[in-house]
Amino acid sequence: MRILIVEDEPTLGKQLKSTLESNGYAVDLSVDGEDGHFMGSTEDYDAVILDLGLPEIDGLTVLNMWRKEGRKFPVLVLTARDSWSDKVAGLDAGADDYLAKPFQSEELIARLRALIRRASGNSSSELIAGGVRLDTRSGRVTLDGEPVKLTAQEYKLLSYLLHHKGKVVSRTELIEHIYDQDFDRDSNTIEVFVTRIRKKLGPDVITTIRGLGYSLDDPAQGGRG
């Protein structure tokens, strides 16, 4: 999952980026509203963490602009303000959740996981397809109850496909959502990761749709129709 953080406090921004990356997210960081708005308007993100008190353009204005542009990614608003009216204004502007500073990183990650799950139509923290289970809380992957060890990139790719189970996902979409902006993106590595995942979880866990991309289906639901 790829996350955008828009936060002007350098220390907090770097801490958030480091924390999310250590939890398996690809993260881009912006330090002002103008740049943050541009990144959110031109890149694909699974969720955005947005501070309200930003230089150049304030967070509420940025959020309003995104929503008017049709950007639908979930937004978690950060605010140091205690006023309930600011929280209401953020939600009315299109925020999906808010968190007041200071906060515990564990709570932020839990809220972020929940937003991403809901946005992709998943209500449970455990993503399941046949005998494959991925627990988004612990990062644990099992096959028929037995733990399976995946690399960080393999985990990111499997997680994205499970979040979008039953849909055809192109290589381009996978690249945009499992790598951050500064990563040297190579589409050939996607096929390498898919091959490795098949070796660990079974040859049929991910289906290649020629010319379109990949699909991960739940055998119990009869696969792609």
C-alpha cells in the first residue's frame, strides 16, 4: 500500500515515514500544502495522512481541492487543534477520519489499516483467499494454517492483490502502489515477485490475465466470472 504524508513538522514527518515504512508501506512525504496537493492530484495513493496546519495552502483547502477533482482516496486528518469545529470541518470537507496530536503511532497505523480495508471493501483485518490468509495487524501470512515467510516486496504485492481480490490489477497499478516515488521502478520485477509468491503459496494463487495484468481470486467464490 502506498501512502502520502503531508506534514510540515520535519521531525514528525520523518518519524511517521519511518514508522509506516517499517510496517510495510511505501511512503511519500510532502512538507507543505501546495506540494502535497500536487502529489495527491498526480499520483495514486491508497491513503493520505494530512495535517491541517500547513504552509502555502492549509490542509482543509487541500482536501476540498482533492475532492472537487474527484480524488477518492481515504484521508486521515491530523490536527493539533482541540476545537470540535475543526474536526467537523475536516470531516465535512471529505476526511474519512481524524487524529489529534499528540498520538500513539500504533493508533495511527490501526486507523490507517481500517481506512484502507474499508476503501477496498474489506471489513476484516484478516484477508482470505482459499487457504491463504494475511493478517494486516501482525503481517503474518499462512497457507492452510502453516506460516509462510515472504520478503517485504512479496508481502506488499500479495497484500495489494488480496485487498483487491477478484479484480484484474495491471503491472502499472502494482508498481504505483507498492513502490514510493523515489524507488527505481522496474516492471520486470513484478513478474519475479509473482513467480516467487506462486512457489511459496501455490501455482494457482495468482492468475496472469494476458495483456491486462494479474488477478487473485477466492476459489470458494468460484473465481473470476
